[in-house]
Amino acid sequence: MTDEEKNKLFKDFDITEEEKRRYVFDELRDFQILDLCRKLEKLDLSSSDRKAVEMAKSQIEDDWRTPLLTYLQKLLTEYSR
């Protein structure tokens, strides 16, 4: 994706400066994931669905492995009691 294409998508999807720093936007799907997560966050989601949305957002972070490991460790702790 060219810088010009990326800049157009930043505008089209109203990406904030904080989001530009936090997330990797290498392809259109990254923009689409964030857009869907934003829309879902505005809804009255169940606790498990909120966690799923947070997990989805973490997958477009540069270091997506750390949030995934943290989530899986918490999950293991919950079910190991």
C-alpha cells in the first residue's frame, strides 16, 4: 500500500494520531478490523464479547503477541482453579 493510499484510508476511517501510533495499518483489513471494533464497542456487549473485541484490536498492534499471551494466561488461570 502506498503512503497516499494509506493516508486516504486514515481520513476515510477517521484514524486518530493515537491509533496511528498504536496499531499497524499495513493493509485494508487492518482498517476494517478497527472500524468494526469501534462499532461493536458502542453496543451493549456481553463481558465475553467485549473481551473478544479487545482481543481483535490487539491483533492489529505491532506487538500482538504480548496481549495474546496475557489473555491466554488469564484464561488458563480462570479454568485451573
